[in-house]
Amino acid sequence: MVKFDQVIVVEGKTDTQKLKKIYGPEIDTIETNGLNVNAQLLNLLEDVNKNRGIIILTDPDGPGQKIREQINTGIKKDVLNAFISRPLVKTRAKIGVAEASDEEIQKALKDLMLFKVDNNVKISWQEYLQNDWYLPENRQLIAKKFNWSLKISSKTLFKWINWTGLTPTAIKKIVDENKE
């Protein structure tokens, strides 16, 4: 069974229950209790990140993205992020960590991405616009590659590209390889 040195940050109790079902009772989680990301939680996460590391695993929806952003920008150290994909089917049912398949969660926790919020900008806003990466079809190609929300905003995509340290060449390759 896979063991994690890091603590997994999830939104709620059902997410913790799902992870314990997959990985056993030894897995450690911290629950944000939804959008309840405050200074006290950020201080706790910063301490845990310094000592053990954290992995953010939030739902692939608007609130999950907001929680992820608050934690990534609120902690002064690099943070590992895991992404589950949002199914392409249109449904009103909740889609989150607790509802994801075991395989989807295992893949997300295997394909971790390091976000360095204080990363030097690799891609300027001007270059981002000149390459048309802000266009919805290109945003979706880039987002799909990393299991990010296909509804990612242009500004968020720009930030996340730079936080991951992706180069213009890498982004061009993703877009060019996936265009039909």
C-alpha cells in the first residue's frame, strides 16, 4: 500500500473517509471545512508543510479552486498539488474528491504538481496574449493536460502556468500537439 509522508489537505470529512478507504487509516488529512480558509488554518498548514509537506487535493469546482488558490498563495513555501478531473458529462450531481473513482484519486496523487507561487515569471502577460493561450480552446487544451478545470479563467491559467514553471516552449508543445 502507498504511504505518504505528506499530509493531504481536503475539503471535508467525506473526502478524508474516501482517502482512508483507499489508502488505509494511516493516511493523514487536514480538512478545510469547505471555504473556511482563515489565518489560523494557513498557519497550521504552513507549519505542517515545513515539517512534513502538504498535498492539496480539492474538488474540481469553483470553491475547490478558490481553496487551492488561498492555500497556495497563503503559504510561504512550495506546495504540492493533486488534481482530479471533472467528468465531461453534464450533471447536477456533486462532483468532488469523495465522488471520484479510486483510480482517479490514485492517479491524482501520483501525478503531483509543485506550485511555486514566488516563481519567477517564465511567461509574460504579453507573451501569453500574443500566443493566444487566453483563448478558451487553448485554455482547455492546457487545462486538460494537467487535469485542471476546463472552465479555468484566463488569469488563473496565467498564474498557474507560471507557478508550475512551465516555459513558453512547453506550452506551445501542449497546444500544438493537442490541436486537431
